[in-house]
Amino acid sequence: MKVMGEMNRINAVNDHHGRRLGVGRGPRAKGLRRLRGFTLVELLAVIAIIGTLVGLLLPAVQSAREASRLATCSNNLKQIGVAMHTYHDAQKTLPPGFAQGGYGTWFPLVMPFIEEARASTLWQGWGNTYYDYQASYVSFGQMRFSSFSCPSDTPATCKLGSNLWTKHNYVTNNGNTATNNANSTTGQTMTQSLNGVTFGGAPFVVVDHNKGIRPGVAFKQVIDGLSKTLMASETIQGKETSTKIDVRGIVFWGNGSGFTAYSTPNTSDPDLYWDSSACNVLFPDNPPCGGLSASNPGRQSARSRHRGGVNAVMCDGAVRFFENGIFVDTWRALSTTQGGETVDVP
């Protein structure tokens, strides 16, 4: 009886440990118990959660990338501001905005002051020879400069004549009206009055193309104040189709080199050129545009691919972001050099 009792006790102990180890006493007890896996419902729930997290994270990633592109664009304008000040130190004035008819702009003139002196030498006869006729101009026009390109925009070209010309993103301030009425006395081609808006001066003037590189505006002539006067802002590189060009972004061509502040940034008002063949409204990403008329003269507005506004550098070298919703009177006042307006920079 003692032996039988001892055997029963051992069996009971073994049975207890077997249950703890997942080992039974029958035929299925020869291996460990199988672990339970995910059900289909659980797997789908996990996938849905991951998808939701990615959906929440993606806008943040895109926002961070755009913030980086915006900062690069701002730095480009800062460098342009420095180059303009260096030019002014050397020449005692800013460069002229452009020569009437598209025979040269400020763009090649500031190249030596932004470490692009070799490129500047390719543009010869500023203001005297139409750029499409000279091989040197073709070489210059096919170069792309990262310091004049906003990374938020897509690089584009324009086919003029038999050549493809590169586009860039920064334009100088031509004042608060329009840019195509000639004045043989001063060499400017600025509209003196537009729908009740009186031209109040501009830091970049338009000169007679037969007179070569004429002096531009001196800082002492900016009586409204350097910190309250726009120097340069952004334009878009107009996208083209196989049958339609878009001259926006060709900053070494006359009317493509500047902006006017008659309309606010990224306005729904059309940019206006010699006729509607100069721009492309067929491409869905392009802003509105059209042909000028006697009562509605040529001009292009400040535009960008940024959300909500444009970068701009002031005449004192400070870079600011201006929202699309800025009051039009404020925007116009910031574009004049001798308007006499009282305005606070937003």
C-alpha cells in the first residue's frame, strides 16, 4: 500500500508539470501546444491603422519639404538683394530694368556680382542687338542658374525662333501700373496712369534700347524708404504645350524680367503681353493671361508655386513673405519709390 501511494503521488506531480508545459497524457501530448496566429479581421485592422498613420504623416512630410523649398527660395532672393547692393556700390545706381523691346535686362548685368561673371560675358551689346540673332545670346539663354530658380517650381523652357530658352523665377519691381508706354525723354516705358492709379516711381526703370546700358535708379532716389520698397519678387515658369508657348519666366527678355504691383500676388487678373499667343492658358497649372490693349496695357503680376503668397526682397535687402490677401493699396504702395504713401510692411 505504501508503494502504491508513492506511485500515485509521483503520477500526480508529473501530471501537474505536464499540464504546465502543455504536455498531455494522450497521443496529442507528444509535442508542445500550437501558438495562436492573427485572424483575418485582426490583420485588416492592423493594415487600416497603419494606413491611417501614413495618411496623417504624409501631409506633415510634404509640409516640411515645402518649408525647405520656401527657405531656399528666400535665400535666393537674399543673394539677389546682395548682388543688387554690390552693383549699386560699383555703379552708384541699380541696373536698369530692361531695354525697350527685349534687348537686355537686369539679369545678365548682376551676374558678375553673384559669382557668374563668365556667363555675363556671353551677353554682349546690351541694349543694341536683339538676343535671338547672336550665338552668344543663345549660349546664355540656354544656361540654367540654380540661384535664380525656385525649387517649388518645375524647370521649363520656351521655344522662341529656332532655339529653346531657359526660364527662371525672379523678377524686379517695375512699379504700380504697367510697362509698355514709351517716353522718349526719360527712356522709360511706364504707364503714367492706369484706371485711376498714378505711377509713383519704381526702382527698376525701362530704357531706350538704342542708348546702351543707361544708369538705373539710385538708392537716394527711393524717398519712400528702402525698407518699404519692393526690389524683386517671384514669377512662375509658364508651362507649354506642343502648339502654345508661354513667355513667363524668361527673365532676360524685356517684359518677362519684371512685375508690377497693380494687382496683388497670385491674382486672378491675367498677365498681359503683346497678344494672347505669348502665353498659354491651355496648360491647367498656368495662371490666367492674355493680350494687351490700349485701355489695358501690358503687365505681369508677382506669382509663385508656394501656398498662399510670394517671397520678395526689399530694397534694404530684407526678405519677406507676402500673402495673396494683402490689401491692393498696400501692395501698390510698397512698389513705388516716390509715392509718398504711409504704409506698414506686413
